Amino acid sequence: MDRYAVIGHPIGHSKSPLIHTLFARATGQALEYSAIEAPLDGFAATLDAFRAAGGRGVNVTLPFKLEACAYADEVSERARIAGAANALTFDGASCRADNFDGVGLVRDLTVNLGQPLAGQRVLLLGAGGAARGALQPLLQAGPACLVVANRDATKADDLVRTLAALGLGHGVLSACGYPVLAQHAPFDLIINATAASLHAEPLPLPAQVFGPHTLAYDMVYGKGLTPFLRQAQAAGVTRLADGLGMLVEQAAETFAWWRGVRPDTRPVIAQLSVPLT
Ligand code: NDP
């Protein structure tokens, strides 16, 4: 049986083994998918051992997404732009890296949630790995403007400058800190790519960022109504979503990359969803 795994530290919380097992069952693919906790200083050694034992590919999660890029022989353009990879595939002695987080997000927004991106005003909160991975796929979808806001505004500036140096985002992409966000308001779509919801912390957002038809999207999943989603609700927003769809869609992209068959994501999203209450 072909072997796959997700590698991270810690890894106990990962839903990837369940998602890929459900995909394999639904598509009739014979594979085994496990979770491996690598020591913080042992990512490459853990991968080497998994490959030597016949492993065909891995998903990579925190804190190893940067190391995954460095490990691979070939890195996709979007993983290079993100500076991080979340999937590796092994073909004999060669290893290829890709990053499906951003395409998973865009697919969840446009297909599952019916949120157009072309011509829309989009606010991306955060400038960490998740935000980096989302930027290029979001830009490719053609928004009218894409504002990146971060607690440490210099990090948002750096991110926008990095993309500009690659010829991306001209006239569309800009950066700022939270205190000046009201100047850019309102937005059609606000994506929370910060880790604030993991710590149950609200964000210093002016209420004007939310409009009557805004979709408020929190990348965190499985936590119900997060402080960010509560802030949106308090401002009158009715369109709320968490990041479970993004997680399942990136997994489906990875599965298709490995196996050549794209699973139906809807039953898996329905099975794993936690109500936003
Ligand atoms: P990082 O650690 O790389 O980045 C964290 C970001 O959150 C930084 O921009 C940081 O700002 C900001 N931040 C943290 N705490 C606060 C706070 N209290 N107030 C305001 N900003 C804060 O994390 P990732 O980018 O990897 O992950 C971000 C989130 O995305 C996580 O919750 C993760 O679970 C989720 N995620 C979901 C995925 C999915 O498939 N649904 C996939 C990947 C990630 P600063 O720079 O100022 O410190």
C-alpha cells in the first residue's frame, strides 16, 4: 500500500489523516496516511527515514513549511513566492514541493461559499505564513484591491515589497497597520490569517471595515464563533465562515497531485464542520 503522512510538531491535533482516509475510501485509492511528529531539529532526518521506508509523499505543517522548501529539489512558483511548502512528493531520488494553502482558500471562497474575487475589495489580516501562501492565488483571482494589514505593520510592508519585486500586485496590493484601516473601508471580503483566534483574542478592527454584504472569513477552524467572527457579527455581518473548507480543499488539491484523482470535498466538509455558534 502506498504510504503518505503529515509531518509537524506538534501533530496530535491534525485532521489530515482523517481527511485523506475519507478521500481514499471515496475514490477507491489504496493508500495509508499517518501523522508523524518530527523533533524540532529533525525534519530532514525524519523525512529521509520516511522515504527510505517507501513513503510516497507528505503534507508539511508548522513549524516545518520553510524547511520543506529547502529540502526539495524542485519548488513550484507559488511555493517559492510563499517561501513555504505544505506538500512534497517523492519520485525516486527527486523531491518536488508545492503549496496548496492559497489555492485551497480561493476554491473554498469561490466554489463553496460563492464569493466572487474579481473586482472585489479584499482585506487580508496577518503577515505570517498563512497570509504569504494566500497572496499570490488571491491576486491571480483579480481583486480590485487587496490590502494586507498586520499588527506589526512593517511585516505587511515587507510582504508587499517582496511581491512587488517579483512584479506582482502593482496598483492592487498595499499594506497598512490596523489604526489606519478605516481609510480603506469598507471591504467585500475580510480574511483573518492571523493567529489571534487561536488565542481567543479580538483584533483592533474599526467597525467601518465591515459592510452589509461583507464575507468575514477566519482561517482558524473547529473553534465555532471566534472573536473575529463575533466582531463581524456585532457589526451586522451575516456572511461568516471558518477555515475548515480551506483545509479540506488544500487536502483535495494535494490528493489530486499525488493520485491523479480529485475527491469530492463536500461530504468531508459536511462531516467535519463545527457550527458557527
Ligand atoms: P504565523 O505564526 O506565521 O503568523 C501569525 C500572524 O498572526 C502574524 O501576522 C501575527 O502578527 C498575527 N497575530 C498573532 N497574534 C495576534 C494578535 N493577538 N493580534 C493581532 N495579530 C496577531 O501563523 P500562520 O500564518 O501559519 O497561521 C495563521 C493562522 O492561520 C493560524 O490560526 C492557523 O491555524 C491558520 N491556518 C489555517 C489553515 C487552513 O487550512 N484553514 C492553513 C494555515 C494556517 P505579528 O506579525 O504582528 O506578530
